[in-house]
Amino acid sequence: MAAKFSIKTTSSFFLVLCLTVILFFTLSCFSADPDPLQDICVADLNSTIRVNGFPCKPESQVTSQDFFYSGLMTGASTANPEGIGIKLGDVTAFPGLNTQGLTVNRIDLAPGGIIPFHVHPRASEANFLLKGKLFFGFITTANVLYAKFMEPGELNIIPRGLVHFAANVGPGKAIVIAILNSQNPGIARIPNNLFNSTPTIPDYILARNFRVDEKVIAIIKSKFGPNSSLPTGTWKDI
């Protein structure tokens, strides 16, 4: 009986914590996006008009379903070189988020999987570890690394625009809920930016930057075919 009570109490704690974080990021004073000028603005994803976001669907066409989303109930495939699967909870998947300054993603990491070095230019990020064990960190512009081995139930914060990463260091799958205070946080994936750009960065420039021979750069580039390391429809779209 005590064990059941403990499980229920723990589940309730995680639920309250998740809701608290979500509410924190939806407060206008913490939002990275412009303040909304109306109660609701469900995105019209079919519109060709883009004015710093999506236009609103006519309120006569809005339903309760626009404000509920079940897309994060299951994880995405981790069958890729990084061992990462991402289910998006952004405005393109959940139109009710339009103008609310919020994105919530589910990240699944296979054993040994990584979240590659990247930045979000338009949002701060909070990460809540639901399952597994991660080594999670970010690097400041002064080249200081802030990192920790995270356990389930722990939360971190990644300041806006800073390089960050994570690695699954546990024996099983890890699951993270990533919450960003923008409906379109953007992402710059450092390895892909450098070694898989279009057109490509000349080898001699990369070699000078990394202080290695150009042959080393050629080997690294050969590992990055067109979108070869990007899970389709997920990691490349954050």
C-alpha cells in the first residue's frame, strides 16, 4: 500500500513540476516571442501569409481539439547515427501554440545516444529528464562548461543562444521533455553547419580553424552525406 502511495505521489510531483515549467514559459514576461494581442490564435497552417508567425484560423472554425495534443505520447525512432529521436510539440504540429511563445518536444535517446552540439538562437530551454541518465551541459561565450550527470526528475536550464549537448550515459533508453520559450526557437546544428553546409565550406578554412591537416577534414566531411545524420522530420526541424 505504501509503495502504491509513493508511486502516485511521485507521479503527481512530476506532473505538477511539468505544469509549473510550462506555465513559467508561457508567462509573457519570460517569453522570447512577441506578446499575443488576443486570447487565442490557432495557426492556419495552410495560409501562405507569414508575418512573424502564422495567421489565425477564424474563431468560428476553432474547436477544443485545437488545444489538445497527443503527439508526445510515443517516442520517435532512434535508428540513426546519433541515436536520437525527437517528437515535435511546436506550432507546426500543435497549431494551438501559435502566439503563445512555447514549444515542447520529446527527445528519446538510445543507449549511447547523443544530442549533438547545437544552439537555439531564439529561445531559452528547460529540459526535464523523465527516464534514464544523461550527461548534459552548455558552454558560455567565455568557454566555460557547465555540466552535470542528470537523474530522472531533474530539470536544467540552457540560456538562449549558447552551445549545448547531451549524452545518454545510462544502460537503457533516456527520455527528455524539452521546453523552449518560443514557438519557433530555431536550431543551428554545429557539426552539420560546419561539415555539411550547402555549398560546402572549403577544406582549408576548416583545417585552419581546427588546426589539423585538410585530409582530416575530408574524412570528417565524408561522414556527413546529405541529411545523413538527421532523423527525418524531427531533429532537422527544431
